[in-house]
Amino acid sequence: MASAPLVSVIVPNYNYGHVLAQCLNAVKAQTYSPLEIICVDDCSTDDSVRVARSLGVRVISTPRNSGVSVARNLGAAHARGDVLFFLDSDVALAPDAVASAVALLSSDPRIGAVCGNYEPVPLNRDSLVKEYRTLYRHYWYRVAEGPITGFLPVAIIAIPAAVWAEVGPWNPALLQTEGADVGERLTDRYEVRLTSAVRGRHDDDATVRVALRKVFTRTRLHVPFFLQRRYAAGVVGSPESAASLAAALTVATLPVPLAGAAWTVVPALMFAAFLGVDRRMYRFVFATRNPAFGLFFVGMHFLTNLTIAAGAGVGIVQWLTSRSFRRLYAKAPA
């Protein structure tokens, strides 16, 4: 990659017409050249195709609605670039994002992929839930910057085409776990870098119901995947797991004070443990936002961790009782 490589930006899309123009215009505004844009529409029922074509962007459509992995694979099959830059259609890149990704890939042949971070504010600032989700992920991606293993953040990821020929494709049988699957194959052979030098503004989930439903589903579906992978211990020992356990214990011990006022200390201690796990994050939030939002953030984070605990519990039960669940999500062939 001594000369400027052609970068193929692959944008899978399904019914994100309301933000697709923001995403594609940000790609068109990149400081990097040469660059091609491929929008892969997964049979949207909104005006996504019209939006993309009105901006002069090449659109490829899947034969039927098949999921983001199929869309990404189709885009990669049509890409001409030396670097494949997979970008979710609800993310608007910073102007130098592609240039920064190419520079990092060029700096060391051992680097097989570069994953980007979200900006601390959402693409469209019209929901407190979006503000929470975006700031939370921004913080933890920033903390995790550098070489990473395990689950792969896939909303913003650049991979040399030669590397993708070795580790691809995205597995369409793995719903919501395709990032962990590709991440495992990548980190077996290459270094994967997470960096805020490559960044974009994300239009995250706008309502509590949608956000928590997605958290529950993703957690449940990751259970069988991680139970069989060698880095499962790292997941179980993560701050997110500890916070989820503390949140669940807080709720579980709420009836304890019925045995006497003195027992009120038990759920209070559990909640204190929940706060203690992420104390550095809370300091960051209160330092960068107003106190009212900080309190909202803590409340949303408590609900999110309760949902993670519930999703993990249901996933474990399904893993133990359902052979089809284990077969579908734990050992689906790539």
C-alpha cells in the first residue's frame, strides 16, 4: 500500500432513508482519494434507494431482505478497492476518517483491520436515549483504544481487501454476533486496532423500548457464541458483566428490607457496587455534561445493565435447553 490505494466504502442499508443522505454526503466529503462508494440496499421499503441515487451513489440491491451480513458480502463482492471500508448507514464519518484509517493500515503490515469510534454526541440530537447510547459507547471505545480481541465493533471498520480474502465473509447465519465471529478470525492472524482517529457521528436508538429490546436480543444471542470461545472468561470478567450482576442483585434484594429496616443496607450496598464498577465513566459523564443529564445517564445505564442480565439469563437457559439454539448460534459455519 505504498501508493494511495483505492478505498471501497461499502454502506449496507435497510430502511435508513431518513439518515442515509447524511451518511453518504459525509463519505463524499472525505479528504481521501481515490474512493468509491457502494450502497447495498437490503430491499428497503422506504425511499433509501431514491436518496442514494439522487446523490449519484452506486446502488446494489440484494435479491431479498437477508440481513446486514449478506448486504456487506454483496458489497465486498462488487468492490474494486484495495481497502474495504464497511460503514453502517446511520453513521456520518468525520472528513478525515478514511484517510486516517488508510494511514494506520499502511503504518504496519501486521494490522489487519482498523475500527473507528463514535463521536460523543449523536448524529441527530433529538433524543436523550440517543445521547446516552452514543456517549456510553464513545467512552468505552475510547478506553479500549489500541489492539483489541474478541467482539469487533463493525459500524466503522477498514480492512485491506487481501486480508478480507483470508478472513471473510460475514456469516449470515449469525444474527447480531457476526462481529465476534469475524473478530476471532482476524485476531488469529492480524492485529486489530480500535482508534478515535477514525470516527463518525452515529444516529442511535431514539427510545427506551427500542434500545433495551436491542440490548436484550444482542446479549441473548451472544451467550452461546461466547460460551464456546476461548475469550469467554474475558467477557464474563468485564466491567459490563460486573455492573449487570450488581444491577440484578440490587433488584433481587429490594424485598429484603421487609424483614426489618436494618436490612435496607443490603440493596443499598448492591446499588453502591453497581455505581462503583463504572465510577470512572460517571466522572467523565458529569464532567462533560450537565448534572441533570448525568442523573439520566445513571438511570439509563441501570436499566441497560438489568436488561443485559435478563438477556444473559434467557440466553443461558436457551443454551441449556434448546439444541437448535446451540446449533444455530454457536456453530453456524462461516
